[in-house]
Amino acid sequence: MLAAARELRRALHDLFVARAHGKGPPAGALAALERWTVEAAARRRLVARAHGLRWEWADERELAAPLRRVAHAATLLLTGEDAAHIKVCRNPECGWAFVDRSRRGNRRWCEMAACGSRDKARRYYRRRAATGPGRERRR
């Protein structure tokens, strides 16, 4: 199951990165996600509840159940309105994908507290090293 989880993670990463860069989906990654999504759809059932119908998962105790749910959620994201807002963190050491829901749509990092702060600190120290100690540029 670990190998399957890694395969799905790699496929999702490749699909999200391709989408973020405006490229078409890699064939192998698309095929892997489709396999998981089809398998997930086969394990959902429509159930009557007091307030109407709802979808439920029929595979709660199977080891692969979380992977199917991840594939299902990723498929909804990649086929929905938010797909246009998928971006990849600009920190070269990170590579995480995220959905940019900022007002102006110009978010650059997966998390400001993590990658954003590091990037700002890195640029600050580069600027400071370039101008020399005690001679910081004024804005």
C-alpha cells in the first residue's frame, strides 16, 4: 500500500504542477489518477437520509480507502473552478501546490509563516550583504 500511496502522491504532484504552469496533464499521472478515481466512484453509494439523499463511502475499513478519497477530492479540484487558481510555492526547496484564494490572486508561497518568511529573510540578508554592513539602502 505504501508504493500505491507514493504513486498517487507523485501523480497528483505532477498534475498540480502541470496545471499551475499552464501545461497539459502528463499522461502517466492522468492515468494513475483516473484509476484511483474510478475505483473511488465504484465504492460510493447513494443513501436516503431524513433530509434527502447523500453520498456515502462503502469502504470505510479498507486500507486503500483514504487514497480513494484523496483521488476523488483531487479530481474534484482539478475539474472545478478552483483549478485555475492552483499554484506551486515559489520556494525552490518546497514545491508544494496550493489553491490561491487571495483577493488579488498573487500569493507566492504555500504558507507565509513557513516559506514566505524564509524567502523574505533570504532576500533581506542578500541585500544587506550586497550593500555592506551599516550601509543599508533606503526605500
